[in-house]
Amino acid sequence: MRPKLIPDGMLMRIRARKSEGASFQTLAHEFGFGKTTILEAINGRKPPRPVADNDNYPDRITVMSPRNGGCSTTSGLMPVTLKRIPTIDGHARVAA
């Protein structure tokens, strides 16, 4: 997890100014941060992307893979289960 960029006292002042009706762009300019930094500090970060969960099969691993075969423009992710293969430095993945 990344450390906080905006100190708590300053964040309280930013929230107060936002409740007064200031825009994110204005707040970013006033406090010297980027607009996205201000937006995430007030609204919270985006939720993490979904991850595959496969605790029932220790000999297999499930990864999230592009649903359209790996083209540069992905239309989403879907879980794909692969067989685990023991290696010297851990587990390599191979298609089942």
C-alpha cells in the first residue's frame, strides 16, 4: 500500500473546501496536488481488480486472463485454471 501523500490536517481542509463547493481542479491548484490525487483522497481509491481464487485445488492455479485471446484491446478478464508444475525456484504455469 502506498503511503499517504496528503497529511490528515490538509485533507480535512481540502474536504471542508470541497463541501463549500470548490471543484477538484480548484482544490488541486490551491493545495499543489494533481486533480486525480485530490479526487482519490476525497472519494477513496478505485476498488482492486477481481482476482481468481482457487484454494480447492493445490495442484492447480487460477489466473485472470483476457477473454478475447490476449489481443491488445481486451474486452474483459475471465478465470483460467492452469496446472502447477514444480520447478527449482517455485511453480511455473502450464496450460491444463
